[in-house]
Amino acid sequence: MPCLAVPLPFPEARHKTRYIRGATQHRHQVPPPELLQIHADLMARLCYMHPSLSIEDRDVNKAVMMSMIHDLDQVIANKKDWGEREIIAYLETRLKSTNPALAQALFNLWKEYGANETCLAKFSREIADLARFHRAFTHEKRAQRIFPFPYIERLRLAIDSEWFQVMADSILKARIVVKEIHNSGPIFFVFGGPGSGKTFVCEQMAAAHGFKHISLAALIEEEAHSPSSAHRSFINTSRSQGSSMPMSFSISLLKHKIRRMYGPGILIDGFPETLGELREFEQQV
């Protein structure tokens, strides 16, 4: 096999290095490659989002490369007998055919990241801290468990820079919203085509049983006419073109409306339009 199928196959290469010198995945607790891929991809996207780095900036490419290789420490697991150079040499060999320049720079990038002395290395570690903070909430949703607050607080206090703090606080706010939704009543989706009387039925049920009623169309209308809304222009443009609202936008409106609703149940009409939207809502909420 002369090379890997893609130019940046770090997760696969990292995963394969667990067999060097007979080491096993269980012994070193190496995460499966798909989890490393998600974590590294999130870090790479954060590099491009940060206002101090432009896409044309040479440093942003270097930061992305550090993000892609930072999980090597999970493979090495601080074991002296593994041989850091041995693993780097393995990755260099795998990359030479597809990206010789990166293969040549790989060892220096890893050493710079590990030394944590340059501004770029410190920046990459801050990105890793933010990605770890985000991953904790992703794991909460997947495992349907809540981490103790001291653990979350410790992850948050590890983040120092202002921009990263703003990002972390927005993640924390989203977690609070989800917890508030969990404390609300059960959610019922009311289906029906245009003019089928969904809103009328919901209003009757709300009056008879004390349910709360949310109409997605009404929420979008309210957002379109709110002077403080950042989405007014987008909503009007989408309407003029006959386009549906993005799923993430609809779910965001619903989440913030539901968060402080308490009672025997919540009725939602106008959502979802597809099973995919329903699955995404379930995953987020």
C-alpha cells in the first residue's frame, strides 16, 4: 500500500499506531478514530473562525495542522517506551506520497505543540480546551447523563482568552436551555397540512387541558417583525423566494420558547416537516 486514500488521514494513522510495539487500544485508552476525527475537525473549524487569524494567514494553516495532530498524545499516552519519533516517522511515511511538505514538517509541528512556548502552540491548546468543553456537552446528549457542575466549571476555568470565553459561555448557555426544557412538560407535535385547522385544535386542547401552545409560523412572524432581530432580512428574503426556514433556525426558535414553559404538556404545530427534523430536535433537546 503506497499511501493512504486521502491527504490528511490522521485519525486512521493515529488509530493504527496503537499496534506499534504490541500496544493495544485497551491498554492506552485510544479513542476510536471517528471520535478523534470529530474532535480534530471541530478544532480545525475553530481556527478558521477565530478573528485574529485570516484564511490567507500562513499561521492559520499551521494552527489547523496542529489541531489535526494534537491527539497524538492520546496515542502516545505519555509512555516512554512507545517512542515519539517512531510514531512521527510512521505518520511521515504514510503522508509522503500525498503531502510531502506536511510529512517533512510533521515532527517540528508536534515538537512545537508539545513545548507550548510559541503563541501558536498556546493558541492551539486553547482551541483544544474549548473543543474539550464542547465535547463534554455532546457526550451528555449522547449518553443522556448530566456531568456534575464542578467538572464543567473546571473545564470552563481552563479557558482564558476572551474570544474563547465568549464561545464557551454560549455553549454553557445552550446547556442551561436544554436543562430547562427537560424540566418542562412533555412535548406533543401536531401534524396537518395548510388550512387543516392545526392551530384551532391546539387552542382548544390548550384551553381544555392547560397545555401550552407554540406555533412555529407565529414565532417566525414575530422574529421577522422584531427590530432587534438579526434574522429579519434573511426571513423576508427566504419568504420572497418561497424557501423554507433552515432546520437549525427553527429548532433554535423552539428551544428558546420552550425553555420556561411549565405545565401538563406543550403542543407544537408547524414542526417538524420531515423525520430528519424530528430526529435532530430529539438529539438537541
